Amino acid sequence: AAHSRFIAVAVQSLAARAVLAGGIAWALLTDQGLPGLLLASFADAGVAVLLGVVLCRQHLLREARRPTDRAQTRELWAYSWRNQLSALGFVAQRELDVVIAGVMLSTAALASVSAAAPLVAAACLAPTVLLTPVFTSLSVQAGRDPAGLA
């Protein structure tokens, strides 16, 4: 299970960075400037999030042999959503000064790109963070009753 998660995260990261590299090349070749770079950054985040969701779903369908009941699933999702919102809030608060400088000062517009990078990183980790409780629950169940998961 750990090996397939590692492969999924590697595929997600490499594919998203390939989209980012392609977007940067497109922005440079077509002389799009800062808007083109921001678009490349958002495309990178979008691909990472979509791939993360798809790969996490595939992993759960292959590795999770015993489905959880409604109460347990509700509890797992409630925990993971709060955890992800907390992480996004922390990153946004940490980078708020750079965003404000980019909005108020025209010479500091480039600073908004540096503020977007951590937010993109937080968005890329969203599917993994949201599903961490599910993976933990499955690992605990496997430790208690390995034969029951088969």
C-alpha cells in the first residue's frame, strides 16, 4: 500500500511540474508576461489537484477492502476538511503581507507570484491531506486484523 501511494504522489508531482514547465515555456514564447506565468501556476495547481483526487480514488478502490460505515466516514471527512482549511488559512495568513504589497504597489506586482506559490502547494496537497485519516484508519485496521482486509 505504501509503495502504491509513493508512486501515485510521484506521478502527481511529475505531471503537475510538467504542466508548469509547459506553461512557463508557453508564457515565454508567446510573450504573455506575468499573466501567463500566473496562468501556468494555476494550471499546475489544477492538474495537481485533479490528479491527486483521481489517484487517491484509485488507491482507495484497490487498497480499501472493507468499507467504513456512514458514521465513521462522516467523522473522517469532518476531521480532514478542518485540517485542510486550517493549513490553507495558515499559508494565506503567512503570505498576506506580500499579497497586500502586490495589490498596493505596482512595482511589487511580482511579489504576488511569490505569494501564489505556497497557496498552490497547499492546494496540491489537499487530496492527500483530506484522505490521510482514511489511510490511517486502514493501516490501523490492517494492524489489528490483516486477514480481515483480504
